[in-house]
Amino acid sequence: MTAPGLHPAQSNDGSARMLLALKRVSDLVLVALALPIVAPAFLVIALLVRLSGPGPVLLRLSCVGQNGRVFGKYRFRIVYMDAERRLRAAERDPQGDSGRDPRVTPIGAWLARNGLNRLPQLLNVLRGDMSVVGPRPITLACQRDSYPFQEHLLQVRPGIFTPESLVDEQFARSETDRRALDLAYAANPALSTDTRILVTAFARMIGLRSV
């Protein structure tokens, strides 16, 4: 068993190290199965993002991954390139649509709502930057703030799908709540937990919100 307070990667237990190896293998298998299915959708989404306005199709956000390695997390662009100007204009116009973020393109709002803006992160999984399931990636800005317990989160690869998937999406969670879920996952990773997160996240993506 894993020693109390330690991540499995820090334990001398060979079965714990085997678990992490199996997780990497399962990541590669899942991506290999998913890529032929999502490739057509990837191309269609890329075209829609290009048509939504000037700017790159993909954005890279600098994050800190396992063992402190910095990588660029890919995602489809969901905002206008002049997002801040649009936000300031909306703030000056109280009659505008307050229920919609003026920085986000219509296609971007749909992509974010369904989690499809994260599809390019399958490439991060192939590269070994991320896992299919894991804690939320830590941005460089957050690392510079020396967020408490960050060292524990950096023992595992960050994930596309996160432990938040297991919590009712209508429940208002603070940043502290979300990070607590990440820490709990990092302390006790398990393939059974990964399976629950994947099933729940997929159910929500296809509209089965109550699952």
C-alpha cells in the first residue's frame, strides 16, 4: 500500500508504480481509439473556429505538469482576438445582453459548453504532457504564486477530464473546493476512479446531466 501522505510514485510498493504504468498505457489506448472517431469533428471544428473571426485556431496555455515540467496545453480558440475591447464596450452599454460573455464567440460558447474546446488536448496526452483523467493543469501564473500543496499535484500528470466531473455541475464550487478535489485524486489515483470520471463526463457531454 501507499505510505500515508505520499503519492504512489513516492512509495516503494511496486504495485503502486505498476498502477501508474497501467494508467499511461490506458491513456495511449484511449487516445488511439478516440483519434479516428474525433478526427472528422476536429477538422470541422477547426474550420468553424477559423470562420468565427481572425486569429489562430489553436491556443497554447503554458502549464506546469508532472515533476514540474512546463508544457503548452492546447485548446480551440473560443474568444475573439479583441476580447478585452468587446468586454469594455459591453460594460459601457448596460442595455446589452448581460447573460452572454461578449468576449466569447458563438461557436466558442458552444464548444466550451460541451467541452469540445479541449479536444486538441488529446495531442498533449500523446506527448505525455497530460493524462486523459487527472487534476486540473496548473498554469505558470498559479505556480509563481506558490499555491499550497502544489508539489503533491505535480506528482501526477494533469488531466483533460478532472475530478470535478464527479460533483453535481450545478453545485457552486470555489477555487478551494476544486483544488481539494484535485488533491484527493492525486493522493489516491485509481483506474476505477478514472472510469467513473470518464463515464460521468461523457454522459454530461451528450446531455445526460443527471448521470
